[in-house]
Amino acid sequence: MKTRGESYFIRLPRFGARLYDRFLSVEPIQGRIAEIARDLVSRTESGKLLDVGTGPGRLLFEINRLNPDLELFGLDISASMIKVARNNLQNIRANLRVGSIRHTDYESNFFTAVTSVGSFYLWDYPEESLEEIFRILKEGKSAYLFEVYKDIDETEYRNALRKNLRQLDWVRRLVGPFALRKSLSMSYRTEDLARIIEKTSFARSYTTEKIELSGIPMWARITLKKMPS
């Protein structure tokens, strides 16, 4: 089977994780993280929240700032990312683990909410991973995936990106479009996302909404609800 990117992140060196953390710290990327955190907190007032592919933990940091009563958990396949996350979240109670969402040791019906931002398209086994999310999610609760999608409106995308890049220094103006285009090239079309989800236990209870984050129309919010059996 051709891998989509998990093997790269398993081997990611510590300096690579630190560079990625620095990349996430700039506007408008930090603004995007804040937007997602506000969205999640508005939907999850209490309980346990798991961030899959948590990376350096910036989303968990922002969620805690908005609602410190939530019990936070982070899972990432990269040990280097989790080390950076532990440093970023050292003053926050967050349960951080190295591992794959394909198989976890979390209890069944454990989480009030599960989220993932920009990592689903890298999962080597997306259907099995969604089944694991279904298992660990409480009945009646939802998972929220925020993902870029390939079938964007190119004109809208280019216009929004041009405006967005004005906020960055010249280095990030060069690197940013390349990184976004790389993500788009590896991402799924919305019809492919539907095809994957409909092979899982979420088949009868999901919605996909195209949204803007940081003013760029390249994101989808996928809501996966675990219906009572």
C-alpha cells in the first residue's frame, strides 16, 4: 500500500518539529487556529476533547485559553511533535500521547468530542481510523475534522491567498503558497471524503461544510456524529 505521509512524521526529527511549531506561530495561521478553537468550544462546553494529530499542541493551548474546564487530550504519531507539545503545554493539564489513531488504548465511549485539523489526508488507513474514532467517542457526540479539499474554486482561492500573504514577511510569502499547494495536491476531493466516510459507522450521520479559515476558501468542516445504537 502506498503511504500518504505517516511514515515521514514517525521519523520527523526534533528540529523539524520545532520549525513546524514556528511556522504555526505566525499570522494568519495562528488566527486560523483561534477560529477553529472558538468553533470547537462553542460546540463542546464540558467533558473530554481529543485532538488527533495535535502536532506542537497549539490548538489545545487555544482551547484551554477559551475554556479551561475542558479535559484535553492530544495524540500524534510523531514523538518529536509530542515533545514540543509538552513544552508548549507545560502549564496546562493535557494528556499527550504518541500513537496512531488507527489503534489506540483509549476506552470505548470515552470522549465528548474528537477533532483533527489538517491531518486526515495524511492517514494511511482512513476508514479504520474513523472506526477507531467512532469507538472512543461517546454516543450522541461528534467528531469534527477540519480539512483542505482539492476541488476548490481556483479564482477565489488565488484572490484570497494574495490578500492573505500581505500579512507575512517575504520568506513566508515564498514558502506559504508552496506549503498550501502541497497540501492541496495531497488532499481529497469532497466526493472522495464522502466515499471514505460512507464505508464507516459514520455513514448515516455526517455533514460536510465548505468554510473559510483565515479568509481562505479551501477548508471543509466535517461533522461525524455517533448515533445511539
